[in-house]
Amino acid sequence: MRKSSSTNTRNKVIIDAHCGMAHTLSVIGGRWKPSILCRLLEGRMRYNELRKGLAGVSERMLVLQLRELESDGLVKRIVYAEVPPRVEYELTPDGYSMQALLESLSDWGIARLKKKMKEEKLSAA
């Protein structure tokens, strides 16, 4: 956690407040948030179902990222008063509004990876 009085934190706050792209990237940035959002585009999921669909994520990191997405208003946590407790996650309307953005980012990334693989094959030959 950064100090709230650091120059880096102050600069981040200023940039996020005045640049839509910087704000968007601060909300969805990170290793797991885009993957979580893409998985939840499929619909409501229980915690374990979501975790199994994200190979390599630790429980601690998944919980942290889900909490951040929830506090940013993109994910809704639904707790059922049952024994054992059942928790599900789903996208909010703001979360669903990111579908086109997430698909565009994915398409760009896939095209970039294909280009990179093609260049590597040519340089290896």
C-alpha cells in the first residue's frame, strides 16, 4: 500500500481525475481483473466456479481483485443465508457496459500475439 502523501499517489489521483483512459485502466488494470470480468460476462458464478476458471490465481488474489471490482461498482457479491454459506458474483450494469471494451482489448491482444509469433518464426528461419 502506498502512502497517501507520496508524490506518486498524488500524481495518480490527479491523472485519474482528468483522464478517462487513465481512470479506466486504474479500474480494470492488473493481471486478473480483465479475466474476472470476461468470465462474469458469461453470467452469475459461484466463487469456486470462478476460481476454477482462472488457472493460476491464488485465493487471496482473487478475493482482493473481486473486492476491488465490487468497490468500483463493476461486480455484485450475492451472499445466501444458507449452511454452508453460498456466495455468487455477477456483473453490475456498469460491469456489463464494459463488454465491447473487453472484447476489443482481447481482439487486439490476439492479433498482436499472432503477429509476434509470425515475426518469431521468420527470424528463426
